[in-house]
Amino acid sequence: MLNHKKDPVWVTKICLVLAVGALVFSFMPRVLAQATGDEHSSAIIPGSADIPNISFGSFVRNIAENTGVFAFITDQDEKATPSGDPITIFGWQELLMVAVGFLIVYLGAVKGFEPLLLIPIGFGTIFVNIPLAGMGDPPHGFLHIIYETGVGNEFFPLIIFMGIGAMTDFGPLIANPKTALLGAAAQFGVFGTLFGISLANFIPGVNFNLKEACAVAIIGGADGPTTIYIAAQLAPHLLATVAVAAYSYMALVPIIQPPIMKALTTKEERLIRMKQLRPVSKVEQIFFPMVVFVLTILLIPPAAPLIGCLMFGNFIRMCGVVERLSKTLQNELMNIVSIFLSLGVGSQMTPEKFLNSSSLIIVVMGLLAFAIATATGILVAKCMNLFLKEKINPLIGSAGVSAVPMAARVSNKVGLEEDPGNFLLMHAMGPNVSGVIGTAIAAGVMIAVYGG
């Protein structure tokens, strides 16, 4: 076996192979011409009359100019920002985005921050920023096809909602319906940020219309599929930025939420133990998705695609007669679509879409929306305790954002840090799943108002 430390000659061997290859490419046309008796002909192979002979110098130059190193140093491309303004993209900016992609992969693979999301998003970011590879270029780029097929429209988000429904247990919400108020409270982050973005237009250089403000504000729900869905409906040119921001905050729930939770609660509140939830009958679990779906049809039809797919997935799980379909949604289909959706989201992390002031504002306002949603859920839980005989642990209020089940796990984790015997996971699932419904309803309201 070749030992690079003991046998440094391997570098020389590689150089010799390249040199021999160059010589072969440069002399092959002449050799073939002499063999055919036509020393002046460059068209040795039919159809190659317009292809010039390759000299040794041009061979070496072409190889050098087609390396990633050369491209990162010299590339300059004219592209357009999401708002349509022209911008020059340099090779070092693509290299920066590649580094960001590797950082995202590191956070997912090494730090364990939602690896199912971050690893494919990170690789999508790396793929699309590789110079000369063309993986995100229209019309045949691999990532471009993925994005146009299901990310830039409502296809992948709705399938994801089917899978979420098939994996969701609405039992904790049915057993303790008042926790639905915590999911509704989290929507203050969405609508509060909507007004905040509107006011931000007074800042020089900031110019968001109400449709764009809706697409940014929905990030506060921490629901990637819903964010993609509403952006595709109201502000397609912002879809890339808001989708990446939403999925990033979903993955960073374990980092963003705990400081807010601890800052807004006392130790005594974090130690509150909630009694065990009552058993939920099979009939209740079967009727719940149908009742919610019917109410959506009657009251908020624009939200019917999202909530309908969510309830469809849940119904085929609970009815018990189509187990094969339920397992497919929970496993194979969900996994396949998640891979494609995450790669498609990562493919939008290109310099012209992120290295500008508008994208920075979107990322900041999205974080603000997420923080407000977390805080309002906790504060509403504290307010409810003023009137409830059986107190609610305010930590579960943070699970009102619809990052299922990450937010519920974080509530449980922070509770266990205070009291190792205080398990809040099932209690937190109530506001968590109601947050999914609440964010979908918020999206439906926005589409109903501004989508016409």
C-alpha cells in the first residue's frame, strides 16, 4: 500500500501521468492524420472539423482554468437578486456559501441539531455553489429540477403535511383542550411580526409590501412546509430566503428557545407538575380530524389544503383500516419527500439571494417572529394559571410553535433539568400540535385577505 509519508514520490507520479496525458492529447490528431494519409486534416473523427487541435500548453491551461480553485478566485457572474436587481457574484462569495453549507452539515451531523433537516440542506447548499458543476442551473440541473418540481409550488409541502398528520397523535390535545390556547397564542409571533415588518418600511432601504410581509411573518410559526406554501402563494420571489430561514430556526429550536423559557419563568413555575392526561377513546381520535377538516371547509377554505392534508394523514392512521397507507406516509414517502424538500431548500442558498440587505432583514425579522411566538405561549400559560385550579407548567407554552415534535422535546428537556422526575413531553404535545393547526389557519387567513 502506498504510504504518503514514507513515499513522497507519489506527487511526482501524478504529475508524470498528467504530462503523459497532455502529450497524448496534443499529438494524437497528427498521428491519426498520418495514419490516414491526410497530414493537413484536423477532422480525423467525423463531425469534429470544428474542434481545434489541443496543444500541450492549452491542455495544461484548460485543466487549470477548470479547477475549483481557479473559479473561486476569478469567477464573476451577473445575476439578479430576489427583487430583480442586477448583482455581480464573485467566486469568493460562492466559496463563502460552500463554507456555510459545511457548517450546516457540521451542526446536523456532529452537534445533532435536527440532522434529518440540516444534513440535506447543507449538502444542497454545497452542491448549488460548486463552480462549473451547474447542479442548480436551469433547465436540466439536478437541484433546479427538484426545486421546480416540488419546492417552488405546493406539492412537497402538502405531502409533508400528510406525513406529519400520519405521525401525529392528537390525543394530548383532545385530553386537555385548553392547551389549544397556547398554540393560538404562538400566532401572536406571526401577526405581531407582520405589523413590525410593515413599520420597518420607514427604515431607509427597506421596502416590503403586505404580501411579502406575510411571507416573512409566517416564519414565526416555525413551520417549514407552511412557510413554503404561503410564500409560493403570495411572494414567490422571497420563497428561497424565507424557506431557508424557517427551516434553520426549526432546526435551532434547542438553542433559541431555552434562554427565552428560563428568562420568562421562575424556578417554582418550572417545577410545576401536571397530572396525567385522561385516556382518549378511539372514537374521539377518529372524529377529531374529520370535525377539524369540516370546520376548515366551512370557515377558512384557503387553509383547507394544509389542514386537509394534515387531517387526511391523521385519519388514515386512526381509522385502522389502511395501515399500509399510514406506514407509507410515516416512513418511505415522508423520508423521500423530506430529502428532496431539504435539498431543494438548500439549493436556494446562493450569494445573490442571501448576501444582500433584504435577506438579512428577513432573517432578523424571522428570528424576531420566532422569539415572540415562543414568549407569548409562555406568557399566556402564566396568565391562564391565574384562573386555573390545576396549574399549567408554563414551559409547555413554548411548544405552541409548530415545530413538531422538536419544541415539545425542548419543553420536556428544560423541565427535566429542574426536576428529573417531571415529564412534560405529552403535555407539551397538546400545544405543539395545536400550533401546527394554528399556523395553517394563520396562513389561510393571510391568503384569504391578500391572495385574491
